[in-house]
Amino acid sequence: MRTLMMLTVGLCSTCVVLAKADDDRAKAIANQKTNAVAACKAMELDDPAHLETKHLLIYAPKAMEKRLKSIGTQLEKYYETAAKTLTLKEDAHPGKVTVYLFAEKESLASFIRRVEKRRPMGVESGSYLADDESLHVVAVPGAGKGAIPVELRAGEMVATLLLQRKAGVRTELPEWLTGGFGRATSYRATTGQKFVADDRKQQRLLMKKRNAADVWDGKLEGEEAEVMQASVAEMVGYGIGTARLAKFLKGFEPGENVAVKTTAQAMEAANLTADQLNKHWKKFVK
């Protein structure tokens, strides 16, 4: 009887905890929807198209409404692909991730100024904020030859946001890793995309004359840098194993008197040398 009573008490306590978690999640989502409406008004989208999926709250101009269901399916694929390799739990962030999509490139700069309250930095086609109070991504179509559609760019931002949540909101990650991981997730969350085949081909060529360290040593520029960053980030994010990836990301955590850690320090935390990482990368590309 005593055992049965203890079991009953334990089950009741678990139910209370789960109920509170569900209530907190519902409140977070309600707040996120309120904030999204305010953001859309700031962008002069008085009647935006919107869709709620398992992990996402998606907002876009009315002209995208007919595509939102397929876009939602694609974005969920990005979310689940990144979350799996990062071993993120369902409560990895409050509520859901808000996703803003725009058709015009100029809209991103406006969103950054009006909603994120910061100055746009150079040519951007996506942005994200990973802290609890303003958890969102925003994307516009990519620029230049081989530019990717807005929904895939948004998917890359979702993957990057999840990477940041795994590392810690206050942990500063290098740009080669954040941008590279987003594009690497495109390789795995999409099918039949020409830019993926083009990147793969270029990576095999670059492997013959470049080393992984060129990515974080600042020796690359332009398209070559983007392709190499994605290649090395894919190996790190999807090729070295979840346990070692966790150690690698933890290696970037700020320490006493060290606000920003280097890639070398992250490799040391993951028991990797530059030579080992380079060998892993070249084998991975092959």
C-alpha cells in the first residue's frame, strides 16, 4: 500500500509539472503571435498570410498565401533536420519560432531597422534573433546567380537559430560556422536543388587545393568562401557525431576574462587538432 501511495504521488507530481509546461508554452506562443502582429504592422502588412506548424509561426505577404502550406512543410524539414543532429529537445526554446518571409530584398533592411532595431550590415538575405523574448527568423530571396528561393533561405536561418540555441544564446559563434551550418542543412533538407549539386561539385574541386583551416583563417573570399564554409560546417554539424559536436559548440562558451573563443579553442574542447579536422573534412567530401 505504501508503495502504491508513493507511486500515485509521483504520478500526480509529474502531471502537475507537465501541465505547467504546457501552460507556459501556450502563453509563450500567445505572446509570440501578439509580437508577430505588431511586427507585421510595423512592416505595413495589415492582413498578412500566416500559418502555424508544429514548431513554427509563419508570416508572409498575402501574395504568398497559396504557397504557405508547402513552405511550412519545407521549413519543418529544415527544423527537424537541424534539431536531430543538434539533439535538441522539444523545450529547447520557448513556444515556437516565428518566421517572416518577404518577396522584396529591400524588405529585409526595413525589418532589421523597424523590428530588430539595429542597422543592417552589408548585403543580407536573412537574419535571426535567438533570445527568448524575440525568437524569430526573417528572410528574402537570395541575390545573384543561383540565388535560392525565400523559403529555403528562411530554412537556413531556422537551422542557424537552432545552432545558436544549442551553443547558448550568449555564446558568440564564428560566422563561418553559423552561415555554413545553415547552407549545410539545405544540402540535407532539400532534394533536386541545382545549387546543391553545384556546391558539391565545387567542394570536390576545392578539396584538392584547400584545407579546412582556410575557412577560419580568413584566407577565402566570395563564393569560394561560402562553399567552403558550408562544406566544413556540414562535416562538423553532420559528420563528427553528436557527442563531439556538443563538445565543439561548448568550446565556444565564453570563459573568465575570455568573451569570445576561437575555433582552435573549440577544437581543443572536442579533442580535435586542425590536422585531424582537415582529414575528416577531406574524407567527408569524398
